[in-house]
Amino acid sequence: MTRSRMTRLYSLSIALAFIGAAPLAAYEGSFEQDARDLARSLEMAEVRSVAVIDFFDLRGRVTELGRFLADDLSTALVAANPSVKVIDRLRLAAILEEHKLSATGLLDEETARTVGRIAGVDVLITGRLTTFEETVRVSLQGLRVPSAEVVVSAVLEVPRTPRVAELETRSLTVDCDPETGSGTISFEGPLIDRVVVEDYEFELHGCARVEDGVRCGLTVRKREGDGNQYLSGKTRMLLGGGLQLWARSVSLGNNWATGELSSAGSYLPKDLPVPIGVVFDGIPEGVSTITLLELDLRGFYVQFREIRIGNP
């Protein structure tokens, strides 16, 4: 893929400078240097700790592009300057889930104060995405806790390559197979866990109860090269007391399959997250935790443990 340079536009006396790198692989420039510039700007503003929340579009929605740009920024800050502490986004998600809070979209003063206090950070970094014909504009703001005062800001122009455009248009939901009657699986909740197997990265976004069933939403990203993959209907879950259930339906890349002997297949482009949906029936009342969720893929298994069952 031809790489293009990201144009930086700075605002206020202290600017945030950020150029994304992998996983999107769509930018060119000194990523490490820009991350160091960002950390120095935060240090100049006497910021000692930050948390990066999911970026949102003009309609207040979090897309996969917004989430992955936020991940990239958070990762870059960790490596840039140890004097600025960066809260791990998985840890932040767990804190927010525990306190029944959301940290996506535009934060008002009260929400910023609450999230910042619970996460124990000085500044929350937010981002708003605006789509143009050839670029995606990312407007960043660092909000001081507890006042929600904007202490740093920047506007970045991300070239709208095919892969960026793909992520930009994807909302974090997937429609279930109409024959299952299971509605929509949402990926907009806090990221719960991440597992890397071989060159695949899996993210669990949640499992929710629907009547006597449970729906689980995940994404998978192939980190090296393109390829095909298959998710088997032998995907299973274990509950307390040793109860084992097989998936009623599984989905990979919005392709659904029903039954233990079936499988759903999809092409996985390098670095692009692809949705996974799993539907289970027969969950006893009162069960609030999944002991084990095991995805059965071609050539390997992926396991997530101790998953709390939420509401849709």
C-alpha cells in the first residue's frame, strides 16, 4: 500500500502531535518522534497521567476507526515518555464497567470529572472524527480533571486510504442471522479482553443475555498478511457446575452459520478488524458469569475466561 504523509495542524500554545502507525499502516513519518512531542507537550502542561477514550464521529458514534486510532495514540504515549503515566485502555474499560460508566463520545464536565476521578488521571484525551473526500480530520482535546478545561488540543488530517475508509464507515454493531431471531450484537461496550494467537488478535467486547440465551460480540484482526479463516459451530461455553453449551449460531465477517457441524468463513485483510458474533441458547436463570468461552477456528482455539454476562 502506498503510504501518505499526515498533515499536522496545531492549535493553542501547547499542541498534541500524533501520527498513527500499525495496525492501520496508512501513515508516513517519524511516529516515535511525534509521540515524544506529544508527551513533552503534556509534561509542559504539568500533566502526570492521562487516559485515552474512544474517538467519536460527528453523530457521537464510536466506529472501529475511532477505537483503533485511540488505541494507537495510547500505545504511542506509553513508549514516548515514562514521566507521563498512561492508563492501559483495558484497565480503563474494566474500571468503567465496574462503575457502570461510559467514556465514549463527547464528555460533559460532570462525566469527565467522574471518569477522571475513578480512573485516577489528570487528563482525559478525546478525539472527534470528521470525514472529507480525501481525508479524515481528527480533532483532539485533552480535558483537565476535574474542571474539564481544555489544556491541549490539535487537529490532524489522516489520508483516507481504502483501509482507513473501511474502518471509518464501520459502526461497532453486527446484525444477527434473521433466522436466529437474535437481533443485533453490539461492539460499543468497553473492551473486556484481548488475546493474541499466532498472527491473529482477538478482542472481546461483551456477552449479553437475551431471554434464555446469550450473545457475544468480538473482533479479529490478522496482523501478518491477508488470508481466509473459519469459525466452527463447535464454539462452546462452560458455565458453573461444569455445564457445557455449544453455540447455536456463529458469525465471522457477517457470514452466519447455524449448528454444531457448520462453520462461518470470511476473508481477513491484514490489519482490518472483522466482527465475530456467537449466539448461545439455554442459559439457566441466575447465571451471571461465563467460566470459559472457547472459539473453535481452523487450526487453533481461542479462550476467554470469567466473562460477566451483561444486559443488551
